Amino acid sequence: MARAASKLSRFNIAALALGFAFLYLPIVILIIYSFNASRLVTVWGGWSLRWYNEFFNDTAMIDAAWMSLRVGATSATLATLLGTLAAIALSRGAGFKGRTLFSGMLYAPLVMPEVITGLSLLLLFVAINAERGFWTVVIAHTTLTMCFVAVVVQARLGALDRSLEEAAMDLGCDPVRAFLAVTLPLIVPSVAAGWMLAFTLSLDDLVIASFTTGPGSATLPIRIYSEVRLGVKPEINAICTLVVALIAVVIVVASLASKISDARGKSAAPL
Amino acid sequence: MTEDTAKTASEADSPQSIPQPASGTPLLRIDAVVKTFGQFRAVDVLSLDIHAGEFFALLGPSGCGKTTLLRMLAGFEAPDAGRILLDGKDIAQIPPHQRPVNMMFQNYALFPHLNVRDNIAFGLKRAGMASADINARVNEMVALVKLDGFEKRKPDQLSGGQRQRVALARSLARRPRLLLLDEPLAALDKKLRESTQLELMELQRRLGLTFIIVTHDQQEAMTMAGRIGVMDAGRLEQVATPRELYEAPRSRWIAEFVGDINLLEGKFETSDASYPTMARRVAIATSEAGTIYVAEPREPLTKVNLCIAIRPEKVKLSRRAPASDDARAINRLDGVVTDVSYLGGMTSYKVKLDTGAVLRSSMANTARLDLDAYSLSQRVVAWFSPEDCVVLEQ
Amino acid sequence: MSAPSIFTRPARLAAIAPYLWMALFFLVPFLFVLKISLSQTAIAQPPYTPVFDVAEGWEAIKAAFTALSFDNFRLLASDDLYVLSYLRSLLVAAISTSILLVIGYPIAYGMARLPQRWQAIAMMLVIVPFWTSFLIRIYAWINILQHDGLLNQILLALHVVSTPVVWLSTDGAMYLGIVYSYLPFMILPLYATLSKMDPALLEAANDLGASPRQAFWRVTFPLSLPGIGAGALLCFIPIVGEFVIPDLLAGSDALMIGQTLWLEFFTNKDWPVASATAVVLLLLLLAPLLLYDRLQRRQLERA
């Protein structure tokens, strides 16, 4: 399949087209409706920015958005640091005592239902009498997103040519310097991609944030959720569109970064 | 295994043999080194001396342990037993970045995020050289490998041959005591390979450095190296100059591994001195070629079951039997040509002898119009001199 | 996993920080869940008893230990509400995973057969919705499915129905939401496995007389089983504990276990029962979790 130039059957093309339409249509509709001047969904009132206006005047929402951005940036940074370290250990560390447990712990949050992780973290915070707010959410999100970063970075580390590090050592670097001088520059794009992934995941999380946040530190998803429970509000459309736009920017940057990484990562091997 | 230092009187001084220092410690002494991976013994109690200024080749089939040995010299693997002495000092446990040894990697391992200059300067920066000195050395290296004008390029903007030069320049920049080359020409095409071989040899001679090259390509080893160490299954089978390896293989395996060979198995018959003007001869009764006379080997034969090895170019063909008093043609065998392969510079024949064996004979095409060439099913006489045979114990 | 080398020792040191973090913030909390699940609810802060207070000394702690009980678990087992909730969750997850497999496989297969350049773009197109806020995507469906939403408008305009159909608050809407959200999780592992398949295998099958359909079932499908396993588990396990989607899209008569847990915790403020619910859920998921871990390790080590 990797080298396939085989013909796509009509069934294949139909499956692809339908699949992607299914994935994108609801979001596209949402974006369009965010510009609907009319409050009602049934009526198209013309193009308007009034819902965006309403959002920018809604202090509660703005506070929540700001909170989400801060939590996202902080937890993404922490998660990237720890996740990269974990990836290094797993890809270069060969076998060590507790490796199975380590990788199990690391990858469990990927599949674990969020209600369980959220509840367990909250109980921990209560038991140690921690004040719930910004930092508890940051810790929770870091724990959740660390494994995503580790997966991304580990994949890159695994694909890198080992002889580059050996060459660096041959030319006078000790193992740590070899890593910093040669490997690190080559995985930076993947690390950056990992950061962005962790950021968007944090921005998006509802369940864990609900469990671990404190009074006055609502994140954007929490606010959106409480509004949505009461019914569809056009202002939400505008907020969602803005978030989608932000994430689209992040994705474009991430994919550019990974393109650069791909180009560099091929060691200068003979064809 | 000790090296074969005997030279016969007829041996010409090959242009590749570098005069060995009569005494003094070798630059590199590998002393009973062992390396195992799990159950598998990659290097099996191997000892070898390499002298300063040598161009030495480690030759062997894949899996023989030559790359493992090279990596131990570079420091990427540590031997489980034995010593590696460089200038008399044991470096076996010293990590690679502290050894005065550099390696040129098979896939070049050029740093993709650095340009040519920075790649070459990499090792120099680690050595703490002043930047003026670094610049001077880099310029020197670039000129040496003839890459002037390419300094600002990144590896992905270079051709395979150019990348190889950068790798070479980078590994020479620190002026190592010993340069290790891991199949350096494997990825180049034939024409480029040939010119690069000569360049490498010239470079090594000019700089007076010691090179150890690992290769599975016999041609390469024979062309470039002053001495070759043939390895199989973790052991050194023979260490000799290319000529000695080819003309005086120590075992059947080596005779077969290096170049083409005819092998005739037989039993010792008599030792014969009927021709006092020539060296003593030994008669061997072969199973498929009758009695063959070979020159008596220097070391006395201990076994009865022997194997005669003759290189194809030493087997001559003629339509009629040569004159019976031609002592060199005492081994004469009748047969039929069963295969003719025209290879341009020479023609290779397969002759099925009346006595059963199949001999290979190759003759140089010295004239453009060869009206004497033999054809299929032609009856010929294959003959060879006793001096051209090597006796191997099975 | 690489063979031991000079890099091994420094690399292992890198594991320390993440190891400690995960041990503290992932493993240890489970112990608390277990402990609370064995406690009783109380009108107090924190809303459970007994509380292990180290300051009160060893005797108090021993007394607190004896106050622990399995009452909450007995409640879960005896009350139909909970049993049904677990069963519903498992059923919904199973059905959803099957739907996801049926829909996702052709898409992944189509992607794997695209020319190389297009494959990268297709991958991006699949990942982008995944990065787009999950909540927003569900909300987008609410927008379309609501009483006077777009779907009903279209159906009315085409005279397919005469009155607006109730789409929301149904199981159908919930399945739609689940499939929509988890599709990338099913497609990506499948695509990863399918794209690594050697096309020469199919050519060999054809050469030996197999029709395209036979070649698919006898060569492609069996070879894609690891991808199917990974994708199925990657979807099944989290769906069992789903909260947001059933809460927003499904009816309120039968609850999935995620909703039950949320209810117990936030509405009833009954932390012990909520914890017990979590413990049982974890036990139910233990087998699939271990299976997933084994598959994951094998995949990563092969890479």
C-alpha cells in the first residue's frame, strides 16, 4: 500500500468523499451560522458579526477563554518537557527495571475514560488539601497530555538515524552533548508538534477540568457546556468558530514544522 | 594468527606493499579480543597487529564480524575480553569521544542540519580549537577532498559522491592516529568507485595516515590495501598482502573466497626428486584428474588427504599436447571444452577432463583478432606447472 | 527497544521525572479512589468518612480502617440502576465500535490506496477534526439536529416529512455523536497498518489466481488485524466511560455509567458511591486495557 499506484475503485472514492464530508460538514455549518444575523436557526438574516460582538462583551466567557489559554499553554509546556524526557528514556534506554510499568502508566491516559482520571485526581487534591483552581487543572491536563507528546516524540526518535549520534560521539561529544548537538535539533519540530497537540487537547477538555477546577476558575469548555445544556445559543456559534480558527492556525504551524522535520531528518545517506 | 612473512624468490615487489618497520611496537595491537551478543560469538579471540602508515583491509562475508571489530576499534562496542592497544595504551574501555580514532560511516552520517563547513568543523569545535585555526583546518580539508565552492551547501544538496567526500574530510579533520572506514565505497556506482579507490590510496600515502577499511568486496580490498585480513565467523583466517592471499592461500576456504579457483582433491602419493634442477615435487593421486605433480610446499605435509588449488589463469590450453620434455607442462590433461564465456579482457573456459574433473581456464585476449580461440566441444589439452599449484590440507 | 549502548544509561536517567510525575498523579490517585469507595458519605468537608488524619495518631488510623466497608459495592450490585448502567455502557460501546469499524475501514483502506502525495493530505484531513474541539463538534451536531435545525429544515423543504422529527435526545443521535467523535481514533491505527502493507502481496495473490475480493479477505484483512485490534480498543475503552456525548445527545431514561458517575458526584454529592462506580468500571475495563497495552508495546517495539 505504501507504494501503491493502484487504481481507486469507485467504492473507495465514494467512501473517502462521504467520510470526509461527514467529518467536516457540521463544522462548516456551524461556522456559517456564526455569521447569521438572525437569532433563529430557521431564518437566515444575512451576514453579521453581532454574535462575535456579544462574545467579546461577555466577561464571564472572556475570563473563561483567558483561563483556558493560560492553562493550555502552561500544561502544554510541562507536558512537552516530561513527555520528551519519557520518549528519550523509552527509545534510547533499552530495557530497564520497571520499563513495562513505566510505559503502561505513560500510555494509560490515552484510553482511560476521562471520568475516572478526573475523579481520581480530584480525590488526590482533596486528600492533600490542595486549593483547587489554576494549578490543579494544569497538573491534571499535564498528566493527560504527557502521553500524547511522548508518542509523537518517540515516533520521531525511533525513525532517526542512530549513526548520527555515533558520528557525533566519534568526533568528540560525550553522549549527552551528542544528543544536544545532533539529535535535539532534529526532533525540535516533533517536540513543537507535541506541544501544540497538548495545547489543543487541554483547550478542549471538559470532563477532567470539571472535576479538578475550583470556584472562579472555569475554563471555556466548562462555560460552553453549561450554556449548551440550556439550549443552542448563537453566541456559542461565534465562540466555536473562533476556537476552530485558532486551532486551524495551530495545525498549520504544526504541519509546517513537521514538514521541516521530515526534510531534515533524513540523514545524508546515499541514495 | 601470525602473518605470512615469507616471500618466494619469484615474487615481484608489489607496488602496494609498504615496507614494514623491522622492529618497534605496532600502532595498533588487537590482543585476543572477544565479543559475544547473547549466544552469538561475533569476534572469537582475535589478535592482529597494524603498523603505522598501513592501509589495511578487513575482508569477509557478511556476518563474519568485521564490522563488529571495527566498531570496537572506534569505541561503540566494548570487547568482552582482550585488549586493544593503541600506541601501547589499552583503549578498549575508553569511550569513543576520548579516542584519537575517527570513523567514516557507511551511510556517511552527515549532520543534516549543518552545512559542509560546519560538518567538517564539528569535531574541531569539540576539540576546543581556536576559531582561526578551525577555519584554516576546514579550508585545508575542503581543498584536500576537492570540494571547493560547496562549503555552504547542506548534505541534501549534494550528490552521493560529494557526500562521501564530506564524510571523509570530516573524519580526517582531527588528524586521527587511525582512520576507520566502514564500507566507504559500497554506495557508489562502479566508475565512481574506481576513481575514489585511487584517490583514497593517494590520500593515505600522501598524509602518511593509517587506514583500516572494512569491505566485503574483494576487488576493493585487493586494489587498495597493503595487507588484507580475511575474516570468517569471528576469526582471522589469514593476514597477508594481496599477492600472498591470492597466490598462497592458507586454507581451502580462503582459496575459494578470494577469486576463482580450481580444486582437485586427492591423496599423497610420493615425494619425487627426479628432476634435480628443479624444486622437489610431490605427486598427488587425485580422484578425478589422475596424478598431479606439485611443487613441494615449504612446510612438510602432515595429512594424507590433500587438495590442489590452481588459479584459472595458470591453466593453459592448447590443441596439441606440449613437448614432452617441457618440465613445466608435466601436468597435462586431455578434455573437451564445455563452456566459453567471453568477458572482454579475457575469455573463461570450462574444460571437462576425460578423467572426470571440470577445470576452469582463463586466457587473456591479447590480440583483437584471435583466430586461435577455442570453441565448444573442441578437444584440448589443459596443462599447468607444478609451481603454479598450491597444496592445501583439507 | 534498542540494544544496550553508550546512550542507554543517560537515557534511563531521563525517565526519572516523568516516572515520578505519573506515579504521583496517576497511580497514587487510584489508591484514593479505592479508599473513598470503601468509605461512607457524610455531610462534611470533605464529604466522606472516615478521614485518615495522620495527626491523630496510629490508633485513630486503625479505627478509621475498621470503618471501611464494602457497603457501596453492595449497593452497586443490588441496585438495578447501576447494573443496567454498566450493561448499557458496554452495549453502547460494543455497538459503536462495530459501527466505527464498518465505516472507518473503507475510509482507511481508500486512504492507503491513494497516491503517496495525497496520503499525507488525507491524513491531515482526518486529524484536523480530531484537533478541533470535541465539544464544539458535538455542539455542531446539536445545531443541525435540533427541532428547528438544518436537518429538519431540509427534510421539510423536500417534503420527506410533514412535521419536524425529533432527532435529539435519542439513542440515534448519541450513536451519531459517538461515531463522529471517535472516527479518527478508528481510522488512524487502521490506516497505519494498511499503509505498511506490501502491495506485492496482493499482486502475488492475484498472480496465484485469487479474485480481488478473495485477495482482500484472505490477504489484506488478516494482515490488518493488528490495526483493527488497536483501533477497536482505542475506541471501545473510552466510549464505555463516555459522559459528554450521552449527556448532550441521548435521552435521559437510561444512563451510561459515565453519566451515573457524574450524577453521583456532582448532583448527589455522594463521593463514596461515585468512587465505587469508578472502581468497578476500572475492573470491567482491566482486560481490554491490558490487551491494549500489550498490542501497543508490540507495535512500538516493532517500529
